[in-house]
Amino acid sequence: MNNKAEQIKETFNQYVIPSYGRFDLVLSHGQGCYIWDTDGRRYLDLGAGIAVSALGHAHPLIVETLRRQAQRMIHTSNLYYHQGQGLLAKEITGRIAPGKCFFSNSGAEANEGLYKLARRFGHDSGRYEIITALNSFHGRTLAGIAATGQEKVKTGFDPLVEGFNNYVPFNDLAAVEAAIGPRTAAILIEGVQGEGGIEPASPEYLLGLRKLCNEHNLLLMMDEVQCGYYRTGSYCSFQEILKDVAGAEEFLPDAISMAKGIGAGFPLGGFWVRAPYADILGPGSHATTYGGGPLACAVALKVLEVIQKESLAENVKAMSRLFKEGLRELSERYPDLLGGVRGMGLMLGISLNTESGVFSGASPASIQFTNALRQVGLLSVPAGGSIVRFLPPLNITRQQVEEGLSLTEKAIASYGSS
Ligand SMILES: Cc1ncc(COP(=O)(O)O)c(C=O)c1O
């Protein structure tokens, strides 16, 4: 590592709170699906942040939109109206169903809005509990870690926010039914668990949850922060999961949170609420200074325009087939390292074989293999101890998918497998 990189790391070590485990990589700039470190080494970026850079790095239309909007108006508070926020809410609503949107700055904050919605919804009947899933991830705010079904995010932060002590196994309808009690107001799940290891909800689970929520007068809330925004090939993951499923035409969650890809790297989050509940959060009930500002909304509108004009939903599906097939072949050829492929669209994971003894050593297999991929020039994202995720830009090309597969094979070869 060069002197500049060492200096940057040193400044971090001295002045930045060490709450992140960082890889030993100092990044400099990006272009499309590639990113460079300060040594000038190029990487194929199949993490896209963590499913954020939906159009890759430095997309010219996003750069131009940022520049133009910055010249007009970067910020105005939510004390006033401006065109972009309304238009973005209309575009999002048009992709889901009649309802309304609120804009925040991040995914965790989008979910905070869902918790407040559920609290208001259940308030007059004394209900405030939200059932969430084991292995889920909903962000790092105090309520976010309470909602998240993973112990590691909660350590040392008790007492936790009340109303989230019901974590049920994912895709297990009977467990949800058993968890519903007199204080339950809502159920919150991811359409595809991301941090939990790329685990899609089954169609039966989604339809069953809707039925349970109808029967018990609960809100069905979906966290689409990672799996939404066309990552699966449809705007929301549930739309893709339920495509062509009999009886699914009427399916609709009551509220949906989103972030990550919405601004393709510009910080923005938000949530959509279905028509009958869209006015529960009335004037004075919820707010944020920056959320839905002119710059963020201009970028988000451009992101949607590019996705549509460049038919990126179709690209996601075509590239997914290619990528999945290639990863499947690799896992068949190298069973000592790879256990199998999971996921949908461009939210893919490979599970690592932690039984074969290849991944010995103190750090989890997912970190070891992510490092091995980085060493051959490919960026990926670990999930849990034994899954490595690929969350590339939605405009990734066939050639880049093929490059990703051959780099993965190169990383496999570094373990001496034949
Ligand atoms: C499903 C899900 N929800 C919420 C969050 C939190 O989003 P943010 O990091 O923008 O607060 C994440 C982040 O990884 C996520 O994957």
C-alpha cells in the first residue's frame, strides 16, 4: 500500500470513531462498474456500495443532474413545497399502488417512519408491538436494532426500544401466527433478507402474511431498502416474487420502506403507505430537515428515468440468469469452496463450504473469501459468516458479468483447488 493510502488510514485511525470493521482498501474514484484504489489498481465493483450505486459510478446523467440542480436549489426545508418531491412521490406511487410517500435520508430512518406509522395505527386500541424475523436487518438506530432479528447488533445497547421482542423464523407462517398477540400492531419483513444471507420470502409466505394481517387487523410492512428499487428485476421484490403466482393479484403491503438504490449513491430514503393509511401521519407527526430535498429528488427522478429508458429491469433479469448460471457451474466444479447459489435478480449470494476445512483461520469464511476476491480485483460484500453477496449496478454488462465470473474462478484458484 502506498504512502497516500497509509496516510488516509492513519487519519481515520486517529479521528474517525472505529465503529466499522473496514477492509484494507483505500478507494479513490469510480467509473461505471469499476472503482480504483489510491495505488491506481482497478476493481470490478460487484458490491456497488452495498446495493446502492444502481447506475454504477459517475453516471454522466447523474453527474449532470447534480450539477444542474445544485445551480438552481440544493436545499429547501419541508416548510415549503418544491416540484421534485411531489413528482418523485408520484413516480414511486405509480410503481406500487395508490398511496403516499414520505422521504428520509437513509434506510434506518425510513424504517423509523414505519415504526411510527404502526404505533399511530395501533395507538387507540393499545397495540404497539411489531413482529419481525430472525436474521432480519432493519438498520442501526435504536429502534432499528430492536427490530433487527440478530443479537450482534444489540450487544451493549440495552434497554432496547419496547415493542420488538417477537422475532420469528423467516418463511414460517405458523410461527408468525403463534406470535400474534393482543398488543400486535404490525408485521415487518424484508422481501429478500440481505444482511441475513440472501434469503427470499416465498410466495406462500407473503400471501399468508397478508391473510393473517387482514384477519387480525395488522399492518403488513415491508423493508425494501436493499431488495427494492429494481434489484430483483421488479420495482419491489414482492412484485417479482409474486409474478404469475395464482391469487397474488390482490397482494399489497400496507407500507414499504426504501433507500439505497433510490438515489444511486446520493443519500435518500423514504416510505410509501397504502391509500387508507396514508394520512395516519398527519401534520406535525413526523419530520426531517433534509428528507426529500430538491437535490436528492432531482437525482432520484433521473435514476428512475434512466432505469426506464435503458430497460434496466430487463437487464437485471438477463444478467441475473447469466451470473447465476456461472456461479452455479463454479459451485459444482469447486464443492470444497462453494456450497451453492442463492438469491434473485442482481441480489445474489454464494454460500461457502465451511465444513471442508478450506476456510480455516480466525475470521469468518465470508470475510476470507471477500478478501480473496478483492485480491484478484473484485469487490463483493460478506453476509453473515458464510455468504458472499454480489449486488452489482443494475446496468452491468454481459462482459462485466463474465469478467466477474472469471475473477471469482481466479480467487478460487488461489486456494489451490483444481
Ligand atoms: C434491509 C435493510 N434495511 C435497512 C437498512 C439500513 O439502511 P441505512 O444503512 O441506509 O440506514 C439496510 C442497510 O443495509 C438494509 O439492508
